[in-house]
Amino acid sequence: MNLILLGAPGAGKGTQAEVISSKLGIPQISTGNILRAAVKNGTEWGLKAKAFMDAGDLVPDDVVIGILKDRIAESDCAKGFILDGFPRTVPQAEALETMGVVIDKVIEISVPDEDIKNRLGGRRVCESCGASYHVEFNPTKAEGVCDKCGGKVVQRADDAPETVLNRLATYHEATAPLVDFYKGRGKLTTVIGQSEVSDTSKLVLDAVNA
Ligand code: ADP
Ligand code: ZN
């Protein structure tokens, strides 16, 4: 089963991808997490990506497509995968088709912009494993410590309010057209993001029949 989670930044793609991943036993592939790890490790991809990410702009398609291609070639993806944060542009979606990747379902998590702004302000992520939390809606058990791996949980630089506005604008301009792209291919299911993570999970799992 190859799945795509689509939605604005902070819509809950990463959180729901974690839920589906453990339920179906297929890996979650977050291009954002891969890019952040590349930046942290100072790799060549990371050096190219950093300035774009800090500004809340998209990293160029060729970089992200290269990263994604390498990742899905790994053996743990043989039974399927969940893409979280890819594709984010129509050319990225076309690249998947060119690679011969068959997507079974695309789940759009729809959340109004006003809610997105509140959510991103309170978002925290684990520096080590990328797990995401929210100070109010999905807190860690111990403050600042990841429930899953014990890593340090921090606020992302690009969750600053000015950057959030740019990321939202970029979403509407570059990524939202993918809703129609996948609707036209008969693959799209839209789920309304709920305030409780578990309520959204029920809808998302229904949508993938898991
Ligand atoms: P969010 O979904 O909260 O915006 P991500 O962790 O998915 O956050 O992405 C963080 C940043 O990484 C994006 O703002 C962008 O700069 C970069 N990025 C991640 N995935 C892609 C992609 N598919 N194409 C271009 N840039 C990407
Ligand atoms: Zn962690």
C-alpha cells in the first residue's frame, strides 16, 4: 500500500503518518524530517536545503526528488510506504509517476488557516526521531522529552509566526493544486482535521480501510 498524506503545514500529516505506519507496519517517509537530518549532519543536500527551509520556502524539486528516490529504493519500502510532505508541487507528483511509483490512496487532511496558525505556534518536535507534539493538544509525558525515544523536544525555527505565514501562502500556491491532481486520478479522500488527534486518526484509518 503506497499512501500520500496531503495537507497544509501543521495539518497533522506527520502525526497521522505515525499512526498509520504503526498500524500497517509500513514506513513513514517525511521529506521534512530527512531534510532536517541532512541540515543537522551538514551533508551536501542539507547545505543546499537550509536557506530555503529557514525562510519557509520549498526546497528545489530536483533536490527533494533525488532524496525521495533514494529513500523509496531502500528495502523497508518494498511492502509500501506513507509519504508525508511529498509531493508538494505538481512536478514532484509527476516525478513519482515517471519513476513508475503507483499510489493507492491520497488522504488530504483539511484544516482552516486560522487553526493552522495556532497549531504551529504550539508545535514541538523531537530532535532525534522527528516525532511531533503540541504543547496543548498532544503534549509529551515529561516536558521537553520525547515519549518515543527520550530525545530532546524543541520548537522548529520555521514555526516562528512570520515564517508560518509564508509557508501557508506557499502551500496554497504550490501544493493545494495537488488536490485536484489526485482527484482527477480518482485517488483522493478528504478528511476534516479534528481537534483531538485520535478523532482524526479514526477518520484517516477509515479512509485507508485499516
Ligand atoms: P510542514 O509540513 O510542517 O511544513 P515539513 O517538515 O514537511 O513541514 O517541511 C519543512 C520544510 O522542508 C518545508 O517548509 C520545505 O522547506 C522543506 N520540504 C519538505 N518537503 C518538501 C518537498 N516535498 N518539497 C520541497 N520542500 C520540502
Ligand atoms: Zn524522539
